[in-house]
Amino acid sequence: MNTGRLSIRYARAAYEYAAENGEEERLYREMITLEEQFVAFPSLSRVMKDPTVSPAEKIRLLETAAGIEVCDSFRKVVSLIVDHHREMIVRRIALMYQDYYRQSKGLTIARLTLAHKMPEGLAEKIQALLSTQTGKQVDIEIRTDESIIGGFVLQVESLRLDASVKRSLTRLKQKFAEANKDNIA
């Protein structure tokens, strides 16, 4: 079974179904939440593979993981996935749905990692600048990671800009090591 192709087919069908019902954006948000739950609770994947858990329980668990009140499209899609015994790839389907939705809507995601909390209002300015540069609507995800010490790391599609202090220190350390190696030889 080619799970990549299969998950893309399910994601595309889910998008088309949700779009017919005007719920594609809501389904997008619910798929994001669902995927986040798979990351937060790795046991969720094990439950989806467990044959002793009934299909109804799996559906109820997936609906709960996606939010308090899920849309009808989410219910239908999850029921279809579980009825066809594809629950073991539901996380991948959620990821593919997100990709398909963004592609269909001309959206891109920018991930900005900072060492500390961003000043108020700066995210909107960065988002506007990135939208202008990419020609797409940009959703920005901001994370904090104290290990980068300072500066930032920006990922937009396949472009990665690492302007962190941690990266600068690593490069400086490498240059010193190379200089020492040359002096020893």
C-alpha cells in the first residue's frame, strides 16, 4: 500500500467535499488541531493501529482530538477513513489536507523561531513583508526556543534563513578549529 498516494487522494477528496459544503477553512483548522494532537500524544497513533479498539471509539477519539465541535465535513471524512480501515494514516491525511488547502488557496506558512517573545505588532509587519516578497498570503507561526540564544530562524517553504546567535557561534567555532588545524600542520 502506497500510503503517500493514498493520503493525498483522501486529502484531495476531503477538500473537495468540504469545499462543496463551504467548510474547507474550518476543516483546515480542525486538521491542524488533529495533527497537533498526534504530536502531543504519541499514544494516539498506537490507538489508531490497535485492532481491539472499535471503529466507533476511533471516530469519537479523532473527533475529540480535533476540537470540541467539529464540522460535518470532518465527521464524514473521519467516518470514511475509519470505515475503509485507513485510520493508521489519518495523521498523514491531515498533513496532506493542510498542504492541499494551502496550495489551493495560495497560502504559505512561515515559521519564525526566536529566543524570546516577539514585541507586539512586529509579527504583522513581518507577515506583510513576507506576503509582498512571496506574492502569497502568508500565515506566520512564531515559536520561542531559548537554545538559539538570540537572533532568529525563518523558514518559508524551502528557504531557511538562520540568523541565530547559536548558528553564528557554531560557524565561529568551526573557523577556529580550521585555523588551529592549519597551524598544527
